[in-house]
Amino acid sequence: MAGGMAGGMAGGMASDDFDAVFDGEAVSRARLRAALLFVMTLVVILGLAAVTWLQVSERFDTSRIRTEGETVRNAMTGMLSMGLPLQDFIGFEAVAARVVQSNPSIRTIIVRDRGGAVVLASPQPPGGVASLPAALANATAVDRVDGASRLTMPIVNRFGPAGALELIYERSPLGDLTRNAALAGLAAVILLAVGVVVHGLAIANPEFFQSRLELVAGYAVATTIGIALTASALAGLAAEKAEETAGAYAYSLGARLGEAVSLGISPDDLSGLDEVVREYQESNSVIGYVALLEGNRIAAVAGLDPAEVRWQHPSGYFDALHEVRPRRLYTPQYRVAVGIRWAVAMRQLYEAATVPAAITIVLLVVGSVLMARLRVRERE
């Protein structure tokens, strides 16, 4: 009888040991699955953020290139109004050189006639322009050609369509993704993932996996922090891109005025200066204002209150300044100020993030369901 009791006790202890091992293994598997789900969710959020940023960056880049194209087309206005052929535009080389100088990402600028033949091109690409296929001449469009992006804009004279203007330019998606704001956001999300795995899951008690509410709440808090960090990084990137875009516009207009200044002509003496400033402001919807400053006095402005005499940084703008004439003794300092509204830049981000945000919501719902299923079964 004693032997039977001893055997029963031994069998019970062996059963308890087996159950303990089984529960320990189950908890370990649950921890691993939860950790993987956390990390995979954050990785997907980062991937969607990268896609969003690339779309925003492309919109700003396309906007800049379109404005440069408008600069070339506006320079051709006089010739086009007389109905002259495109190849008679003798100022093309100078205008193209100024545009490429203000935006080095542009490889070449091409003017085609109605038949698609190249009549003007500068600077000449290494492989020539003969191999580049013509794009549609009756609409503004962006496509890919010869490993680069191409913006095509129609050219119209007094008699109707006259040809097309093509700007072939390079984009650097990797450079856009390795900006300081992007790297800071990535580092923050990685630290969040490491912290969640180490402190929230690796040392979790078995009871943690018995409560669906606590598990899903932990998942929701971690992903919410990840989304907030990612969104702040995207906002910082959009601000950087808006300031760079404003700087490109300021440089472009400053270069045009600089040609006159180099000839000894004061910007105040230039006829049609207000129209040129307004042309820059109206040529692209993202530009909020353009101002030519003599010191802090506003010499010409578009997009701001024309009654303003003294200039100061307006609120609600990402802006940039470009010096037209360096400060010298007894000579005024001319500068170009260009601003992009904060709301416009953020709207670009909002529009690009609509689809990724919807995917993120679906992802979080699925993740919450999977997280709620990560339970260790109680022993019967």
C-alpha cells in the first residue's frame, strides 16, 4: 500500500513537472509570437511611411521642375506671340543654363516641334537626344525615360499648339529616405521596438497572456507611439522639403534678377518687375508669396498684403531668402523671399498619406485580433 502511495505521489509529481514544462514552453511561444507581431507591425508602419514620404517628395520635386519649365516657356512668350518657329528662340541657351544652375538635378532641357523632332536642347546629354522618345505634346505629364524622370509641357503660340518642352531630371529616393528627420524617426521607432520586446514581453509573466484586454491594450499603446513618432518624422521631412523648394524658387528668381544686377542695372529700374514676381507666385500652387526686398523694404511683392512696406517673416510659412546683391558700402542689399504655406505643405502630406493610413488601420485591426488570440490555455 505504501508502495502504491509512493508510486501515486511520484506519478503526480511527474505529471506536475510535465505540465510545468508544457506551460513554460507555451508561454515562451506566446512571447515569441507577440514580439514578432509587435515588430512586424512597426516595420509595416515604417514601410508605409516611406511610401508616403516618397510620394510627397515626388510632388514637391515635380512642382519645382514645373516652375522651372514655366520659366523657360515665359522666356519664349515674345517669340511665340509673333508666331515664329521654335528654333528661332535665340535666348534658349542662356535660359537653360540659368535653370540648370538653379536646379542641378535637371539633366537637359529639350524643345520639340509639333512633329516630335528636337529643335533645341541644352545641355546636351552624353548619349545625345536623338534616342529619347517624344512624349505627348498636348498635356503636361511626368514619365520615365533613359533612367530619369521627364516632365513634358505643351508649347502654344498664337496659332495653336507649337510643340513641347521636356525637362529631364534625376530624383534621389535614397537621399530622401536618409535625411536627418527620417533617420531620427527610424531610430526612435527601432528603440521603441527594442523597448517593447525587452521590457514588455521578454520578462512578461504567464498571467499577462491570460488577459486579452491587457495584451491588446499593450499592443495599442506601442503601435500608437510608433505611429506618432513616424508622423512627427514625416511632418519634419515635409517641412524640410518645403523649405528647400522655397529656396529653389528664390534662387531661380534671384538668378534672373542677378543678370540685370551684374550689368549695373538696379532691380528698382527694371520694368515689369511686379509682373515677374507675380509670375513666380502664380506659376505654381504651392507658392504662398514672393517678395523682392531692398534691405527690409518691400520693392515688389505677390501673395502678401501690398500695403506692407517693411518685410518680416510672416507666420504660417516655410520660407527662404536668396541674396541678389551682396551688401556693400553705400549700396542696397537686394534679396528674394519665397514662402510656402505650412497648411499647403501639410496638405501634400495628408493627401499622400490617405491610402497608407487606411492600410495602417486595417493592419492594426488584424494585429489586435491576432494579439487577442495569443493566450496560454489553462490546464484542465
